[in-house]
Amino acid sequence: MIQKLIAVCFLGIALILLNFSQLQNAAKVHNQYNDCQYINITNQEKVLGPEDSAFYDEDTLISSYGNIYEIFFEKKDLKTVSKGGFVLIQGIKSGNIKAYTMEIRNYPQNVFLIPLGIYIRDDMLYAINHSFYSGGGDRVEVFKIVKVLNQKHNLEKKQQENLNQEDGESEQEFMFVLQFVSYTLLPKRFNGITNNLVVVENTRFFITDSFPYSLPIKGVNRESFIQTAVTYFYYIFQIKNNHVWDCQIIQEGEAQCHPFENSKSVLNNGISTDNDGIFLVADTILKTVRVYKFNETEQVLDLKQTIHLGISVDNINYIQSSNSFLATGTTKMLDTLLLPFNIKKVENNKESTPDVKFGSEIFEIKLNPLTKVYEAISILKSDEVIVGASGAQMSSNREFLFVNSFADKSLSICKKASI
Ligand SMILES: *[C@@H]1O[C@H](CO)[C@@H](O)[C@H](O)[C@H]1NC(C)=O
Ligand SMILES: *[C@@H]1O[C@H](CO)[C@@H](O)[C@H](O)[C@H]1NC(C)=O
Ligand SMILES: CC(=O)N[C@H]1CO[C@H](CO)[C@@H](O)[C@@H]1O
């Protein structure tokens, strides 16, 4: 405990010194979104750590959740931590938004599900699962997204109609469940440290790692003080040791992965693609987003541009409808350092807005067709969005912004501000 405290102080002081300039950053921002509230999950009280999300179609968003804070920051024993899953958010087109935790079919009972980065390609959901206890590395789980009738809703509707003596066939409501298909094991060196992925072909994905070396096979809680200190050393002195990896999926076997040459950085986090050869990668410590173009002939990532955002960038998400990317992160390191003192309050918050102030900022990154350079515009900067913002998605009509978090109890939904 004392050691953890010393480590936190050590990190805190160093980061504050290194990042002092950001405390004075008080530029005026014109927020395009406001009125952020937690999304109510119909069938579960809270979904701790809703870290990443992806659109299935215009109306349907799927988010992972996995108690990232208790596992990676508090380093709790995995056996004592609530397991994760996925949230389905429907009705986005009509604005009549409903959210449920998703039923998962066929998932092996002896495997913990602690998803982090997710990616949807065709009807498949790919999720990084942190596999401790396994004697292997992390795994990438593959689920099929299956459309089914929403039995409960349809039954309730029918009963309502009978009460009201209405007749005629009302429209049946649909929902989605996940059908477990297979998994790919990542090599041992990736244990606990992979972060986000994009699936570029059915048998190939690019993945980021974000720690200088792999975590103990049995869980983060087994990490020694020395290892923790070394990790901080890498981050504080900005030593580049993480990559984007090019991996071949081997079904129910071990993936083969090679690092991309130009991808070495300090803390590679979110990765996203426009599905047309452009890849954006976030570095949380350097506070940058790197823009790459995939070179088909050479099969390499050519670095085109590095954008300095000045926030601890976490996930990046491609928004198809506006052909832009959203980069999300936290603005004040101090908020994260104080989180251990606030986390219980955050997790048990019953209100529909955060009860702890926590700086978040979301940038929209878009290609300027005239200059051929990617430009970033801040679309939301606030202390009242969510605790520990980790990602964002936007509805195709730009009316809603969905904000993910590594620590909070649910996702937030923000509305477009009227101008
Ligand atoms: C969630 O439910 C609360 C209480 O009914 C309500 O005040 C709030 O507006 C709801 N949030 C959203 C995003 O609909
Ligand atoms: C791919 O890389 C090769 C070698 O660096 C270069 O000659 C070629 O122009 C690149 N292709 C594209 C499309 O940029
Ligand atoms: C934490 C957890 O459940 N890890 C699992 C990940 O996958 C491996 C390989 O299938 C399992 O053995 C682990 O139990």
C-alpha cells in the first residue's frame, strides 16, 4: 500500500512538472455539444468502465464495458472484480434511445470477459479480452451480431394493446445478441498490454500495445513495485517502446504479429481507420495523434503527419457519415491522480450527471481538401461530461455525441447545442 502511494506521488510530481503548461491552458472553446447525461441501462444498474464503442448501423451502437479502473489502476485481484460485457444502444435515428446489456450466447463459462478495444466489421464484433490466469497473452474474441425479436418488449406491448382493447398487428421490435464464434490468442509478450484494434481483413488486424513490457501472467495485481516504477520511468522520460502490430488471425490458435517500423511511440492507445488506407493512432503520453497512410505495395505504414492535441488522447473513432475522426481524452492529469479518492463516489453516483468534475475534450479531425492536411477542431471541452473520458461516437445526423469512459458507471450522451 505504502509502495503504491509512493509510486503515485512519484508519478504525480513528475507529470505535474512535465505538464505544468497545460494547467495554464485556458483557451476559449466553442462547444458544439452540451447537456451531457448518463445513458440509463434498462436491465442493469451500472456498467463500470464503458471504454470503447462502435456503430453496427446508423441506429445501433455497441459499447464494451470492463471495470478497467479497478483492474489496471487499483490493481485488484481479478477474482474480486465484476466482469464486463457489451451494451446495446438502439433508437439513435429516431432519438428514442434505449440501452440494454447484451445477451452473449455460447461464450465459454470458464473464460472471464474483460473487453477493452472493440471493432465491428460486417456482422462481426472483435474485442480485445485481457486474459490473465491463462498462461497465454490477451485474446481477440470474435462474436457474430445476431438480430432477434425483442420478446420482452413485444410481450409487454401486446399486453398493453389487450388492455386498451386495440386490435391489429403492431410492429414487432428487434434487438441484437452476440453469438460467440471463435478467438485468437495473442503471443505471451502481449499479456495485459494490448489496447485497441482495427480489423483490416477477415484474417488480419492491426493492434496497439501500451505498456513497456508485458504484465504478470496471473494479473496486474501481481506486478512488483520495481515493474510499476520502470513503467512510470518509461512514461515520464518518454521512452518509445510501443508499436502498432500487424497480426494474422489464427482461429483458436496464436496470432502472428510484426511491429510496423514507423509506429514506435511512448503509449500507443487508440487506433482507427477510414477503411481507405488512412490510419490514426493516439499517443496518450505525447498527447499526439499520428496520421498514417498504408502503403499497399510495401505493406508498411507511411507517417504523414503528427497532430499535437495537448490532451491525454485515448481512443480515436472514425465517423463514416462525416468522413472524420473523433479523438477523445482527459485534459487535466490532476483529475486522474485524484481519482483514487473519488472513485467510490463516481461508481455509486445515482444522479444523471457526474458528481465529480473531470476535464474532458473531444476533437474532430478532418482532411482539409485544399491543403491536404488533417486539421483538428475541439467540439466539446468541459468538466461535466463524464469521469475519465476515453472515446466518443457521433450519430450520423450529428445530433448526439456518445462519450465512453474507463472509470465511470455508464456512457454519456450529449446533445448538439443550438446556435
Ligand atoms: C435517465 O433517467 C433519469 C431518471 O428517470 C432521467 O432524469 C434522465 O434524463 C435519463 N437519462 C437519459 C439520457 O435519458
Ligand atoms: C510505397 O513505398 C514505396 C517505397 O518507399 C514508394 O516508392 C511508393 O511511392 C509508395 N507508394 C505510395 C502509394 O505511396
Ligand atoms: C481473464 C480470462 O478469462 N482469461 C481467459 C482468456 O482466454 C484464455 C484462453 O482461452 C483463458 O484460458 C483465460 O481464462
